[in-house]
Amino acid sequence: MKRQHRPALWQFIRLVAKHKFRSLPERELQTNHAAYAWCLRCNKDIFCHSASNNVKCHMQKYHPGVIEKYEAAEEEQKQAAQRSLDQEFDACDEPDPKWKKVSIGTEKQAHSNLLLAKWIACSLRPISIVEDEGFRAYVNYVAGDLAGLELKVPSRTEVRGTIMTLAQELRSKLKERLVQDCCYYTLTTDIWTDRAQRSYIALTVHYVSEQFDPFSWTLEVQPFAGKHTGLAIAKAVETAMANWGLDPQRCTKVLRDGGSNGVVACNMLNVPHMSCFAHCLHLVVAGALIKKKKKPKESSLQPTTPRIPEDNSDGVARSVAIDTTTEEADDETESLGGDHEIETEAEREGVQRLQEAARMEVEEFLAATTNTTDPSTAYDALMQTRAIVQKFRKLASYFHRSPKGSERLNSIQRQLHFQQHQIGLEKANELKLIVDCPTRWNSCYKMLQRFIQIKPAVVRFFCYLETSGGGEEFSDVKLQRPTLQEWLTIRCLRTLLTPFASASEALMGQNYPTLSLALPCLRHIRQVLQNEHLFDSEAAQAGNEAFVRDTIQHMQRVRTAFLTLFDARFSALNSELFWVTLLDPRYTKTPHLTSDERSEALEMLVDAAYELAYTVTLSSSAFSTPEATPSDQLSTIGTPQDAMDSLWDSLYGPREPVDITISQSANVDSAAARAKVEIELYAYLSQASKIKRDNKIDAYKWWGANRDNYPTIAPLARKWLGCVATSVPSERAFSTGGNIVTVKRCSLKPEFVRDIVFVAENCKPPARKKPVA
């Protein structure tokens, strides 16, 4: 019957159609088609004008309980069918009793455990994943049910032991590789504190092999308890170097932060050392722009001893107290860079100390070098710029923590993108504002850059706040709208910070020579800071508004303050930086050097090559003759591209004849040997000058293809092109450690953390790094 409201009733009732509806099929009959209803239980007629009610009354009166028994039987049948379906699914999960699993053997089981341990360590997975029911079910199904193999998932203890064994084996293989490939090396070191307030010291090694392949390895991230004095650091580094068989006399440089304890440690080790250039650049920017506390404590504003600029061995100035009787660490004052997030209370307090120390250094230095009684001084200009940056910082912080504000800003961006798409412009995704952090390099630049990118959306957001709907929606929010003058200020400040960001990105690379970039980058920054017309393009875009002239004058004073801070920190550079650049075939034009500086650099390069070739005995395996390679075989590498155009433009000189005028005042014992070096240097510079003006040329591969042509200069290039310009590798190792020692895994033993970081850093190398195993 059609349109049954209660199908159970009609299992015992049938409709008898009227004469004119007898041609209809039974399933099409309805109550208005029936003459009467017929009960199958008692064979009686049922009046059917209200069929459902009549049928129900008939069944309840003459056949009570029949409907209930029928519905109960139906429900039982459904449950039985469901149980049968569940059993079918369970049967799929259970192994076939007729399927006999094959044992894989002890050797294959051990190898599978090794692969699992390597995956857990390299992908920074928790060891407890082997106890996860879903993971074990997946392995059992794939290996057992599908492949028919009897594979056992190891326990946490077994995985831990496998990782420790793997770390020992990798250390042994890496020691052998260092003996075979490493002739001269560079070290980077830094200190890190995990979430459990345990300190670690990192040590990374960098060198160029005989074939001019660059290598970078993380040797140690080991526990470092006690005070971070220079003596303690020296002992830890000396022990690590002895364990790895590294000869201190073969050490080109040790890269460290600017802390006095690191300087003391390197002096005690009697190894060449220098400050991290990225740290120093960051200190110039962060010291000038970090926010100032409203009510700082008196003890934090008045240092116990006056501070004076001190010159390191590399010529990079740092600020230290006059009283140098203690070796206690002040590395926190200088180590503003890092990749970890500020989570613990100790880290927050450390950042506050860094901020206060940097502020004091800048304020004291500017107060001593400028006339603070004049309101137009660079000191006051910096203070005003700090306030403007702080205003944008507060605005970015609001959108970062407010879902309502963030969603409204994204909605405005979508509307703008839709309008741009309608007029033919490419549609873009919504961008989120960035909040700068004192411990993150270039974060202030990125914050201002993002504000400038989405300025139309920010302006519309404040326009929306002035509407009735926006005022009601954001009635609990008090935000200061940036003025046109402040927008112009951050645009000029972005222009001022661009060379710092570009240089930092370039110097932090590992797959191309970076020390040869140091001096060109520093000279490029200073050239930009000296440009009095730096803000002309920004002023032209702003138009003829009344505030433009005052704002540009204000930013000129800020530019002068940046130049003063930059010169104070990089006043006297190591002479090696001048001639090391010449060893990179991309930068032999040396547009960053004056004619006198170039002549002196060439003379020092000849002296260094002569000394290395004729007074230093190299190992018998060094620089063996390889198979012939075309001299013009070049390849490309990836280098930082953001905001780099002006930087690279200043690094490459014009195509012009090479000037190799060398002073003849040097007193050399063997004039013939020195003349041979000069001839070889002239030939090298002549060939290098023909290289295409492109920052993608791989200097390592160029030297690998041409080293036989310059047997005297090639060893010097191998020694110095393997030297890095920053301590970023140690920072990256700490970033790996931070991803391992998380909130849920902060109870890991430091010795085991050392093994996991070693495997994670060295067992899964980047493209240019060959794996140990």
C-alpha cells in the first residue's frame, strides 16, 4: 500500500479496492481507493473511511500484542544483521588463521629498527610513537596482513638504545671523514638553555674538501652546567676539539657572539676568532628601535660601572664594563639573535635584560656623541622613531591576539582583492601582520614591511571603526590610528633597514662563501647610510603635504644616528676581510675598496699565499690532481633574493681591465717565489674578471674546476672560503634542540638530547651536504 504511516499495521491488513479502482496495482492503492479493509488474522471486514484509526482499533481490540511482537522481531533482525556486518569488518582486521607469517630474521629486524629510529630522530618525532595503538595497528596490518611478515614494533627502550648506537656509529664515521677531507676548518659556538633550565653548548665545524665541496657538521650540542665563564667555555671547546681530532693550528676562525666570556675563552685557546656579523648588525638595529619601558627600575637604568667601546680581535666593537677582573658571562647582553620562541619565565627575563642593556648602550653612546640639549639631535630623533615603531608594534599585537580584529582585517583584504581582480589585477591571499621580537633578526623590518604591504586594508579598518556598525562592534577597543606622517616615517625606516636585512640574509647562508661577503656587505650598508638622498623616492610619493619636509628632516637625523652606531661597532675591521673577498671569483672587481685599499689587499693576499704555500707543510693528501674539468664549468646555487638587488649591484664591479698594482715595499726572502705568486694572482684575477656578473655563480664549483691552474692560490681559497661569517649554524642546532625538548618532552636526559640532535642534524643533510651514512 502506498503512503504507509505505520507499516507494521499493514502486515496483517489488506485493502479491497472499489470496482472502478480494481485495475490499480496493490502497491498503488490508498484508503480512498478501498471499499473496505480485510483482516488476515480473523478474516473480518473493517470499515475504512478512517482506515488507519479503524485498523489500529481493530488490532488493539481483537489482536492485542501482535503489533508489538512483530516490531520486536523486526528490531532483533536488524541487530542481528548489524552484528553480522561488524563481524565481517572485524574479520578484515584479524589475520587469516590459514595465513602463515614469515619470520624476517634477526638481521632484517635490526635494520627495520634502525630505519625507524633514524626516522624518529630526523623528523623530531617523540619516541612514544612506537606505543601508539594506531601506529602499531598500521605496521601490523601492512607488514603482517598484507605482506605476511612477522615484524615486531620495537619498544621505547629499544628505540632509545638504537638512536644512541646510531649516534656513536655516525660520530665514528664523521671522525674518519674529518681526517680525510678536512685540512682547514672554522668553528661556531654558542650557548643555549632549554625549557628545563639546562644549558647546552654547541659546536659546529665548516670546511671545504679537496674537491672544493663545502661541508657543515654539528659536532656537539652537549650539556654545559655551571657558570658560563670564559674558562669553562674554553675547557668545553678544547675537550670537544680533542675528541674530534681537530688541530687548533688548523683552525681558521672561531665564530662566537659578542660576549666577553666568549672572547676570553678564545684567547685562552689561542685560536683566531671574531664576532658573528649577523649579531652585530642586529645590535645596531635592535638597540635603536626596541621599545622602552614606561617605568624602568632605577637599578636597570644606572649601570654600576661606565661602559666604553672595546675592540675585539676582529675589529668589531662591543660594549664592556671597564672593570674586567671577572670572566662572568655578559653574553646575554650581545646575544639578541635566535630562533626560539619566548616561552619560559627565565627566557622572558633574559629578553628584558637584553632590551635594557641594548637601550643603555645606545642611549649612553648617543648621549656622549651628540648634544642632547639641542632638540634636533639624532638622539631625540631616535627616541621619536622608537615611539612611532612602538605604536605600530601595539597595533600588530592587537591584530595578533584578537580574533575579531584579525577576521575583520582579513575580510577587508578579501574585498580589496576582489576589487583588484575585477579590474584585471592578480588576486592575492590575505596577509597577517607580523609582531617583531628582540631575539629575531630582521623582525622589525619584516613588521614594517608587512604594514606597508597591507596599508590600504589597515586604513579601511580604521574607517570602518568610524561607522556606526564598526563603532558598536569594536566599542571595547581603543586603537590609535596612524597618521600620514607616521606612515611616511615607517616607509623611510623600511628603506633605512633594507640594507641591514639584505646583508643579514646573505651572510647567514651555508651553501656559498659568506666571509668573502662580509666586507662588501658592510661597505654597502655604510654607503646606503651615507646617502643624503636616500628618502627622495618616499618623499616624492608622499606629494606636497606640509608634513613631508619635517618628516624627511627627522629621518635624516635618524639616518645619521644609524651611521654613528654603525661606525662605532664596525670602526676597525680585521685586515683579512679586505683580501679574503678577492678569493671569491665573483667579487674580484672590488668596487667596495679604494685604489689604495685594493693595492694593500693584493699585497696582503700575495703574502698570505706565499706563506701558506712555502712555509706551511700541507698533508700529502691535500690537493691531489683530479681528472681534467672544463674551466668554464659553472653551476648555480640558491641565495637570498628578498630585497637583494641593490646589495648585489654594489658587490659586482664594472667590466673593466683588472688592476693588479702591488706595492714593492714588502721584504720577502725569496723574490722568485713571490714573483711566481704574483703572476698566478694576475692570471686568476684576469680569468675571474670574465665571469658573468651574476650572484648565482657557484664559487666552490668554479674553484673545483680551476684549482689546478692556480696551485698556489687554491690552498688559500680552500682555507678561507670555507669560513662562515656568522654563528647561525649553532643557532640552527639550538632550533633543532628546541623542537626536541618540548613542553611534553622536557624530562629527556641531556645526554640523550645530545644524541638525538646529532643524528637529526647530520643524518639528514641538506642538498649540498653529503650524508655520513
